[in-house]
Amino acid sequence: MSDIETQVATEDHSHDHSHGHDDHGHHDQGWFMKYCWSTDHKIIAMQYMFTGMAMAIVGGFFAYAFRMQLAFPGADIPGWGVMNSAEYNSLVTNHGTIMIFWVAMPVLIAAFGNYLIPLMIGCDDMVFPRINRLSYQVFLLSAIVILVSVALPEGGFGGAWTAYPPLSSDSAFNLRPTSQTLWVVAVGLEFVAFLLGGINFITTVMNSRAPGMGMFDIPAVVWMIIIASILFMLSVGPLLAGAIMLIFDQTIGTGFFDPKQGGDPILWQHLFWFFGHPEVYVVLLPACGITADVMATFSRKKIFGYKTFLYTAFATGILSFFVWAHHQFIAGIDPRMANIFTVTTLMISVPIAEMCFLFIATLWGASIRLTTPMLWALAFVAEFLIGGVTGIFLGASGADIWFHDTYFVVAHFHYTFYPIAIIGTFAGVTYWFPKMFGRMMSDTWGKIHFWGTIIPFNFIFIPMFFLGLAGQHRRIYSYELFPELSTPALQNLRILATCALITMLIFQVIFLLNFIISMFRGQKAGKNPWKANTLEWTADSPPGHGNWPPDELPNCYRGPYEYGTPGRDTDYWPQDEPS
Amino acid sequence: MLNEAITTYGKDIDFLVALIAVIVGFFWIVCEGLFFWLIWKFRARDGHDTKYVPGETKEEKKWISRAHVLILLCDVVIVVFAVKVWVEVKQTLPEPENAQVVRVIGQQWAWSFEHPGADGVLEASEAHPNATDDNIWMVDELHLEVGQIYHYKLESRDVLHSLSIPAFRLKQDAIPGRQIMGWFKPLETGKYDFQCAEMCGIGHGVMGAQVYIETPENHAAWMATHGSVAAND
């Protein structure tokens, strides 16, 4: 990490004026103050991004280990050893928890949010830079706590990422007296970090926009991160309260979720999913925003119906608060409730489908350049569609009786979360890399990495739809005890998925090498390598402290997607160019 | 690869799934087809400029809004069929004269099943104070008679479990402190997997049982042997 940041620093000082706006008390900070104690939104974004990438390696390794166990039950797994069921449970639990809370959220919301919001709205930093720094520090602490909980001698918590009590609330049932509590503490701390970050994002966008930037002139990715932050703030309260109740149940013997003491285990499920479903959109929307920005730039087109696009995101956000019980159809809630939640759940298909239609319509009359970021953005739409349509099966209560807790669900949500957290992230990283590090990534290696990721991805998860249809239930470390599930045909599907996963993981090495080598050796990018309109491309690459010289902060004159406007010599029209 | 549905409502669930597959499959193929066709048709080429289509006029937006109405209509169809099946499985309890009752109990990490004995009564009551004496207890084996409507009473002794029989297309979580009623009517004989589908701890992966659907004669024979064993205890 230090090399990377030294590089950024050298770049900073190679630009004359960056000395100019380093003046307000930021000289001679020393390495630690500059990179570990910084209040600069760009440094904090990098901290979030590298922490998220490191956690992705951990989560990916967990997936490798438990997929090996599923493909070759009882085998001595290279890098792990022979796996028992307790280890298996801990790995699937922490794979899910880490990938959502410590990979998708920090990278999509915190890293892109921190990096892009001030640059895209044309201001020098977040309005609360110290709260921003605190947000990352709390987040880092939470990441350390979750890693410690997994590494404890007693073993990590294995009660699934949903942590349903009474299993999660009583160590007599889960046999993990310490890691059960550390797991909840880590998740709670992570929520605090993102509340601090979210406050900052919302306040900054409401107050610090460039002069002239109206609500519909804000680029999609910024809007989406703001909506995500609002959704997160509105939904996380109940679960944070629930997490504290769960810790009390675990440690001081209260009985909020214990039926023997008059509590109710279903209460946790309501609190969890009241947060858990909006959470899906908290990570989905930023990925949609990234896709919109990348698609506009490389199709040289205005987003088709940009206002409608934003309205679909608002509608999705509002509806997401009324669908949570579709995760609980068969959990023992009043069966009449399922009918209401089936209706609300299917209603959400309307705005989401409309958003997909808008993406597709944007391509009409375009001039599509298939660069690496564009490939990722297009893949997001193509793959997310599969996740979207398979969700209908699960939202329809009658069909969910069969599919609930099977691999059909696993395949479905990986077809949503993978496009969001992995494809969306790669689209964003490859698109903004020139701005972040001042150099271009290799397009050829980027495309090799793209195909080496997308093709195996489908081979991992398409078999899981069929395994789910065959009745394979989730979170089972070996199917040898189930005659219907231990047939050679099904085992071959499991082996196929595992081999595809390993192939995909190997291709990530190409990305890491491309990332690191391009940082030092890549072609110099210049301010606006993609000929894009939004304000971040008017700053230096990489931008110095304060983003623009203090007296040269940009003004905004038009919307973010004026590509191909008739009557102009160039096919783009930057937001800061006076009419 | 797919096991056949062997309950009455299992076939209705299969129909619902097929219906949804046709509807969403149509949208999926049209969307992906259009998407890839547009990527090919509008690839960057010399001499082809971008069209300026903001998509903000009514004329442009009709392409979206028409598809939108179609989605709403399809949603209505899916909701109607989904709710119909849901009500059949979860909100109705067919009560013919001869409905059998079986208690299903989940605990870490086994299923136990309690059948009424020769008297045909599962629960003790004022009218039948000794009804439970001849009840038949089985662990990890559920024996049922084909073509018979069964009511199940689902309980848990410790954490959440989930009764799941893929061939029945049935799933229902068990919650400690509650008894949940439901029903099924198996239509074919055979031996089928019975799973726990809710994470229940370290032994979740080994918490499996078997369902034996037997002809009336075989089932009566089984009842007779196990009933007498229980009576001898």
C-alpha cells in the first residue's frame, strides 16, 4: 500500500499548483499523518478501497475452501486441510458477512462515494472531513474484529450471515461463546461507520455542489450513492437495536429472542430483513449509477430519460421498505401476510425493469466503444437481468415454498450481488483508475481479465439453479447423507462450479498485476482520457489536495450527459464549459 | 435430474414455476436479445454519428411505458397464481373424516415423528386421557400411507429448523415454543429425502431423515409391528 501512495504523492508534487493548494496546513505531514490519519476524501477513499479489496481476497479464499469441500467431500484441501462441519459453517457464514459488509459496502459506497462525490459535484472535500476519517477508523476496527472472530481457537461464528436466534443468541446451541458476540459487535461497528459516512455524503451533496448544479445535473453515481445512504440510514436503526438486544441475549441472559423467557425468535427476523432488504438496494443502486455513467461515456449518448431513471431509483428505494417479509414466507409468520408481501415484492419488478429498459434504450443510436470499463458496464446489465428475472420465482409466495433455502436462492442472489459488487466495482475501478492514479490501465489485459471473470462466473452459478431445482438445500457441508442429492450427475455439477470458481480466482491475479503495474508504468492519462462530461475530469489526474486550485473550482452549466448534442464540433459537452 | 412432485399441491407448485418461467423467460430473451443486437448495431464506426435522443418526450418514452404496462399485467397474472397455490398449501387445512395426524419435532440434530397408535388419537384430552400411551415414536424415519391426507404438527425443541421434503415441494420452519399446523397428501409410494432447511448449528449438515410412502397394506403392517413394540415397552 505504501508504494501506491508514494506514487500518488510523487505525482502530486510534480504538478506546480498542487503545491499551491497544499498550503493550508498540510505540508510536512509525514507519511503516517498523510496516509493513515488523513482527512482528504481521496485518501480515505483509497483506504476503503484497499481494505475492501483485501477483505475480498479473504472472502474469496473462504469461497474456494468451502467449494472444494462441496466438490470433493472430505478431501485434504490445499491451503486449508480437511474441513469439518463447524469450519464449513463458519466459512459460509463469514463469506456472506464479509462479502456484503466488508467488500460490497466499503468499495461501492464508501470508496466510490468518498472519491467521486466531491470531485463530481465540484468541491474541495467532504463537509465533515474528520467525521469521514472517524468513519474509516471505525470501519477498520470492525474489519479487524470480524477477522479476529474467525481466527479464534474456538472457531468462527457459524450461524449463517442472517444469524437467526435462538441459534445465534445462546452459545449452548452454537458452541461459540466468544465469536458469536464478536461477530455481532463487528457488524454493529460496521453500521456505525457507514452511518458516519452516509451523513457526510448526504450533507456534502446538499450543500457543496458547484454553482449552477441543479438536482438533475448531479451525475447518476452520486445520486445513487445518496439514495443508498438515505436507505441505509432509515433501515439500519431497527437492526442496530436488534444487534444490541442480541448481544444482551448472548452475554447477560436477557430473553428478547428466547421463547422460554417470553421472547420471540421471529422478532429478529423482522428487524434483520427490514434492514436486509433495503440493504440489497443500498449496494445495488451505486452499481447502477456506475453503470449509467460508464454507459453514457462510452456509448456517447445521454442516458435515455435521465429523470425517469432517477425516479425509478426513488421508487425502488421506497418500495424496498415494504417487501422484507418475502424472506420469511415459510418462517412461521401469519400466512395471510405472505399475500401482501407477494404483491409488494412483484411491484418492485416495475421500477427495476424500467431501469433495465432505460439502460437498453440508451444504446439506441449510440456509438459504442467497447473499452474495458464499457464491457464491465454492459456485463452488469446482461448478468443482472438473470438475477432480476429469477427473483420473480422467489417473490411469488407459492413457488418460494419449494425454492426457499435451496441453491436456487444462492444462484439468484449471486446473480444480483456478483454483478453489483464485482462487475460494478470493476466497471468503476477501470473507468476512474486514470483519475485516481493519473495513468491508464492496460486495455488488453483488462479485456483478458474481463472474459476470464465473466465466463467462469456463469459456470459457477448456472449449475446452482439446477442443483436448487433438484432440491439441494443450503449450508450443508456434505450431501453424501442425502440419497436424492448424492447422485453422480449432481456431484458433477458441484465439481463444475468449483472448477469454474478456481479459474475465476486465478484470473483475478491478472487484474491485480494490471492494477499495480499500471499504477507505475501505465500510459499517462491526462485530465480527461475518456472525453467525458462530468466535473471530475476537469481536475488533474490525480487531483491534488483540494481537488482544484482554490480559485478555480468549477461552475456547472448543464446536465452530466450531453453527448452528441447537435450543432457542436465535439461529441461531448463538459458540464463546466460556459454556453 | 429433477425429482417429480408427489403431492397434490406439489404439482400445482410445479405448474406455477413453469408459468413464471415462461413469462420471465420471454422478457429475459427479448431484453438480452435486444441488448446484444443494439450493442452490435450501434458499435462505433467511422461516419456514424451519435443520435441525440434524450428520452424525455412522450413520443420517445412510449417505448418504455408500453413495456412497463406489459410487465404490470404479467405481475398480476403471477400474483394471482402464486397466491392461489399459497392459499392451498399454507392457508387451508382439508379436514376429511379420516385425516391422519403426525407430530414432527426438530431438535439438534435429528427429526422425530410421533404417530397416534391403534386408538388413532395423537393428543391426550379429557375424553382420551391415555391416548398417548400407545403412540408410535420414530427417529429420522417418517412412514406414511399413500393417498392419505395428513396433518402435521411441527415443533422444535431448541433452535429454528425447517421441515423440507423436496419431493413434496413442502417447506415450513419449526419454531421453539410454537406448534405450526400444515398438511400434505402423498400420491406415490417410495422413499424420499426429508431435510432440515434452516441453519441449526454444527450438525445441520447431518440432520436428514427419510420419508417412506407405503401402500395401505404395508403401512398397516408397519403400524402393527411398531404399535406392538411400543405397547410392550
